[in-house]
Amino acid sequence: MDNPFRELLVSRSSPEPCSVVIFGATGDLTHRKLIPALYNLAKEGDLPPGSRVIGVARREKSNEEFRDELREMNRKVSRQGHDEALWDRFAATISYHKSEFRDPEGYRGLADLLDQQDATGPGKPNRLFYLASAPEFFDDILDQLRESGLNQSREGGWARVVVEKPFGTDLATAQRLNAVVNATIPEHETYRIDHYLGKETAQNIMVIRFANAIFEPLWNSRYIDHVQITCSETLGMEGGRGGYYDTAGALRDMVQNHLLQLLSLIAMEPPADLTADGIRDEKVKVIKSLRRYSDARAVSENVVRAQYKSGSILGQTVKGYLEEDRINPRSMTEPYVALRINIDNWRWEGVPFYMRMGKRLAKKVTEISFHFKEPPGVLFNRLPVTARKNVLVLRIQPDEGMSLRMLSKLPGPSIRMEPVKMDFQYSTSFGKPSPEAYERLLLDAMAGDATLFARRDEVEHAWRFIDDIENAWHKSSSPPPMAQYEAGTWGPEEADNLLSRDGRTWRRL
Amino acid sequence: MDVTIPESLSEALKEELFGEETPLAEIERRLDQYFAVEPGVTRASLMNLAIYTEDPETLPADDESLNQITHDHACRALLLGIVPHEENLSVRCWIKARCQLGPDGKGKLCSEQVTFLLGGDCQSCLTNLVFSHLRSDLPLVMWWRGELSNHFQESLYTMIDRLILDSSRWVDPAPQFAKIAQAVNARTGRLSDRRGQLLVHDLAYTRGHQHRRAVALLFDPPAAREYLPVIDRIEIVHAAGHRHTALYLGAWMTRQLGADLVSKHRGYFFYQRTGGAQLTLALVEIANPARSGFVTAIVLEGGGGRFEVGTLIDSPLLEIRSRFGAHQTASVLPGPSEGDEDLISEILMRGGSNSLLAQVIPRVTAML
């Protein structure tokens, strides 16, 4: 029986009360993102009553100690501030369970705890297992969930798993991880989280494209000259992140997941419906259509990797990549990558998608820009003018919004034209701040809506594309060189050449 | 054509509360001038938002309402004050910008406000004033304060996209609801961009939004839903002056449960559910409730299950509790917004068709 009081009250799937079991509960992700997200959901009244949180980690800790640590961090980072009375009620639903990730006894204890809580809960024994630990423990946790029977749904409830990135480090490891995941939890109950998809502007891409009449007719190779996707960061390897980063690099850390997800959203065909698989079916077609680089030479021609040298950002002198903390001084890992990507399908034939992602660049910005073809060179377009092309920009972060550049006549008796910009900003148009990506994604997982999560085939096809590049860099006899750029600039000259060879330039940001 | 200024407004005018007095024909030009000379200013607008009142003494308070609403919703604001009993057709107007720092702390983000004070029999003049001072292509939201007078006529309401009113302030609600029904069913105005019916928001209904969410949350667990067919008693406890919100909540719950009103007697409403089961709705008014809130408790009972929404002492939160079978739950969620401006802000934020209200209104009128 449906809940009749939900009729017309909300226009989304209803999240169900559940026990959220977080593995890696003492880590940064839990403290900074997951618990504040759940708290904010509770504050908004969106967290289903009866939901509980169990943190699982290896350190000895009491419930009270765990809650106190979470409270301290929530005070600092909660998007909506920290209300002590509300926190007390929320915290009463949080408990801590000490267990080694490989210890069967710990999982038996966890099962007992869940059974006890379910016995007094309001409904079905729903369980959401969140893998927020270091990725090397994913296999062990999944194996133990299976061995202990916790992976089995019981008495009409469900058992779901949320997996944080990285989803493997290459195709082989991703396939192995997916096999372990699917041996434990069926694919339709598996939620591979990519927090970029939870961002308001990423969700808005489909609305912009398919709820407006003016964009989709132009959204193809007939009108679009090329597309640029930029994700630039000013940060380097602060806070000890170098240890992980030097094993990953920009291509695997950002491009394989976040940026290819954005690419698939902007390039996909209209889905048959808005169901999770309806959308993901179309996204995966895009990723399957990415033209693969056949050898190291093709990689060299289409991909630039680079490391930053010392330089200055916002007046501060910063170290080069190889001098950073926890970075191998002889590292061949790339904190910067730029790619020219072709999508071999009907819609995008001949339209290059240029993508760049880098650390220690001039400013922090993530955006997608569509550069339209020039109008016919007659009438006004015989006149000299800069920035003749229309550019549509979708800003993902910060300053979320969109803008459209067009030409306009300068006031005066003569015909002179200048580019002008129409601009829409989320922050000034809508009073309510956007929820954090994790809030939306946690709620979706509780509601069984996998639309904003990556499916197994999406992940594996993305790795196929990425592996060609990684193999050319690290396994070929003539690997493409590692370029360099000064920290605080917009990247290496080689990345500029990637576009200038085609008669294009990176958008000035 | 000068309107007689009510004595109570003279202080506000002396302090230039409504901005710079401007000749009617100069409004747009002077607004343009203002924004042309102010550097670093964004003239932001998402909608046309008009407040209409036939009690000019409330204009300073209405001005403050606009101040609060425009903080979150940039708009072209129109403040329309009607001076009753004025013999001659007359109008005075003022303009001002409402600015705040941009989100990055730089630059200013401004809404613009035009205040009109109208006297005389100015039915068509009111409509034309609104028409001629709208920002094009943006929706018109009108907050109508008080009773719907004969100024509420077809040429005006067919221009409106969203109409906001508050039935709890009406002396005689039945004819007012009839006017609303007529407006909702009227065809779209020839100059309006809206498709479909006029969207109506009654603040008395909006005040119950968090309570409706709370009731919905109570029945999200599948085990709780098994009690829905056997709910036979609903009680709503409300503060004096908030009977309309309680009526709306009762009408909404009984509609969603598929129950039809059979009879009523002194705050008790007797329903028959699909299948013949009986359901009683009781509205209990308390003059000085011990707990805060305009609706202090909602209880649904039946089949041994009890589902409650209540307010906490000294807390703005709502508490929901349920007891059914071996299950007991208790949880809290944010309480309802109290101020009209907060409610309107929520309405503007949520948008949507609000179509459930139109289905609930006939049930409320049957309960009056």
C-alpha cells in the first residue's frame, strides 16, 4: 500500500528508514561529509524517522566518544549551522561498533546490533552499508558482509551498498571489485557514488538540455564547434594527500570518474524516460563511443600530461610537484592532464571535446563551455571583431550558474560590435542554498534511486578508455613526455598547442 | 491627481520610507537612471511581486515584508495601497532600490520597488497600473492582503500567475472561497504568459505544510501503512485564530484517506470511508495553549495504533511519535514557519502547481 499522505506532497521517491552502517567511521569522509549530511537532512526533516547510524572502525571507542568527535566536527562544517538540541536527538541514533575489517567476529557483533535495533524499529530491516574506508579494505568488507549473511535482505527489507571512488585503479581491478561487489549485493542495490553528480549544477545539465526548447536543436555537430571541460584547482598536495595522489594522478583521480560523468551528461541522447537505467543507458553509450587512442603516438598527439614547478599562487610561493610532501622525487605521476576527446557517434562527429584538469592552477573552477560555430561571414560578420563565436558556459563550481556570450552593437552611429554576456547565478537567483551533494545522494540511496550513481558498465567502459592512456604513459617503449608548467599559471604550453593545432584556444577563465 | 495621505502614513513619508516620490510617468526612467549611475550594482529580478492592501495604514509593515522577501527573492516589487472612500481618482508613487551585498561580498544585488497609493474608484486604473509596471516575461505573484474586494476582478486576476492570500483573516470565508473558485476557473488573460489555471496559495494552508510532512513521515514505514484502513479517529488541537489551518489539515487528511463528510456537529465532523467504515474528526480549539504553535497536536488512531504530531515545549521543532504493534518511534523535524514573509518565501522557493489545495478547498467550504 502506498502512503496516501505522500501524494503530491513531494515529487521524488520517498527515502525509507534504514540503518546506515559506515565502514571507516573514524575517517575524514565520515566526519566532514557523511555525518554533517545526515544531520542536515535531519534538520530539514528529510531523514526518515527511525533511521539510525552505526559507525564501524578499528579503533577502540565508546558511543559517547564517537558522538563527541562527530559533534565537534559538525559544529565546524555543518552547512546549516549546529543546533545543540537537534544534535542531541540526532546523535542518540548514532552508535559505534569496533571491528577489524577482516574479523568475522566483528561482523557477527554488527549483525546482532542491527537485529536488536531492527526489533524496535518502525518498519522493515533496511540496511545501507557505506564503504567509506580506504579502498584497499573494500574487498575484505564485502567478503565479510557476504560471509556473515549481512548482505541478505530480510523480512521484506533491503540491503544496499554505497561504494566510494576509486572504483579500481584500472579496468582489471575495477572488474575484480565489481565482481566482488556483485557477488555480495546485486547490481540494482549497488550505489557507486560520484559526488559530482550530486551537485546541483550537474543535475541541472539535463534540465537545461531537455526542459528548454532553445538548446537541444543546437546541441550537435552542425552548430557546435567544440566543447571544453575545465576542472582547475589551486591546491597542491597539502594535508598529506600526496601519498594517495602520487599513486593515482589527475587522469585516474578525476577524469575517469567525475569528468567523464560530466561528459556523458552533456553528450548523451535524450533518455527514453527519467528512470535510473533510462538515463544510465544513454550515458554509457557516450562512454562506449569515445574514440580510443590506438597507440602511444595517438596518446602523444591527443593527451598532455604535466607536473607543476614551483611558482606562486595568490602571492604565496609554492613548491613544485616533485618537492611536495609524500611525493616520490622521481615520480612520473601527472597532477595535470589535458585531452582532446572525440565521440564517434552521429551527433558529435567532428566535434572535439577538450578536457583539462590540474592542480596548482591559477584559480579554482569547474565548468563546461560550448563554443558555437561562427555565423556565415557576410553582413556584420565581415567586420573585424574579437570573440565572434557564441559561448554557452555551465559553471559547476564555484559560482554555480550559466552564461551565454553573444555579439551586440556598441552604441553609436557606426556599426561596431562587442561581445556581451547574459549571466545566471544560482546564488543570486534562488534564495535557498543548494544542498551538499552528499545529502542528495544519501537520500537517493535510501529511496532506491540510482540515477545519480555510476553503473558497473559505465565504470568499466571508462576504465577501458583511461587504460589506453595509462598504458602508453607507463608501459610503452616510447612514452609521451611529461610536460611542466609553473604553479599559478594555466598549465603547460603543450596543452595550449593541443588546441592551437586545431585553430582554437582554451577559454580564458 | 493627488491622493489624500492618511495621517498615520505622514511619518513614514517624512522619513522617505518608500523612497523617492516620482511622477507616475517617470517611474521607469528614474529607476533606469538610478541603476545607470550606481557602479557595481546588479539589477536582479526573478519575478514581479505585488502586495495589495486596502488598509493604507499597513503600508509600512508591508514595506518591511518586502524587505524580508526580497532578501531571498530578487524581484520587481509593487506595493499597492488603496485609500478607501476617496472621492477623486488620484495616485501618488515612490521608487526605491533594495540592495544587499553580493554573495562574494563584492558588488550590490538590488531589487527595485515601486509604491503606489491610489484613491477613488480606481478599478480599471489599478489593473492598468499593474500592467504597465511589470518587468516583461517574468511571472506576476500577488499577495492580496485582507478580503477579496470588488477590485479583485477578471481583468486583474487573469494577469496573475500566483495569488497568495490568507483565509484565516477573512470574516466571511464562504463567499471569498467562491470568488477564488471563479478566478481559478477563469480562462487565461490574453496578455498573460501562464498556461493553465491561476495558482492559489492560501497561507492558512501553507502554515500546515510541515504538519502534512510530519503526518506523511509517520506513515512511510510499510508496517505503519497497514493501519491506514482502520484509522477511525483524528483529533487536531489548534490555537485560537488558527481554525482555518486546522480545517485544511482535517480536510486534507480525510481526503487522502478516502473519507467523505456525512455530518458535522460542534467541532466534530463525521465521515464515511470507502467501504463504509466510520471516521470522526475532532477540532479542538485552545485559547492559550501550553505549548507553542498554532496547531499543537494531531492524533490519528485506529486498530490499536496511535500516530501523533506534536510541538515541543520551548522548541520550534515538531515531534512525531507512533505506537503500533510492537513498534514505537519518536523523531523530530523542523517546525512550521510562523511569519507570513517566511511562508511566502517558502512558496516562492517551492514553486510547483499546488494543485492539492484546489482539491482541498471544496472540502473546507463544506466544513465551514
